[in-house]
Amino acid sequence: MASNPHVLGNPLLKTQHFVGATKWVQTSETEITGYHQMRVAHQKYADEGLKEVAVKGHAHGSSTIWYRKVEGVWKFAGVEPKIRWSEYDHDKVFEHGREEGIEEP
């Protein structure tokens, strides 16, 4: 999802993630679950010049993020966003990804 060009890997998409209240739970020696309050701004530009914003949409809610220690390094293992409410045209930001059968982040 993060690198897919139809979702967050789209070079025309810029995001900013604000993380608020957070709770961490270590579920094993190699796994941690994080519960994070989030506000995420999205802007998709019309072309590579990044001058004209084609679509913008912001989401407010929380994310459960799983982390796993692999060869001594903590890495992302999964994410489950829960959007409580959104602003602007958030439903259109990942429209192309949905057409490709990819779930929205």
C-alpha cells in the first residue's frame, strides 16, 4: 500500500501525518502494537510540476499500527486506519486505487 503508485506511492500525492495521543503495547519480544490519534492531510497535484492541487482531502481519526522486530530492526508490519470524519474531497484522493481494487489506507 505505501509504495503502490495507485495509493500512497503516487508521486503526485503529498501527505502530512500529525500524530497525537499514542499508546504502545508490547505483545511479545518482537512485536509491538501502537494506537495513534491521527490527522492526515492529503494533496494530489495535477502534474509533476506540483503547482496546481487537483484534489485535497484530510482525515481525522486513529490508526492501529503493528511493528515487528526483524533481524534486530523494528519495522512496520501492518496498519488499520479508522477515519472518524474527513474534510474536503477525501473520498476522491484514492479514487483511482479503489478502481484498481486496492483498499484505501
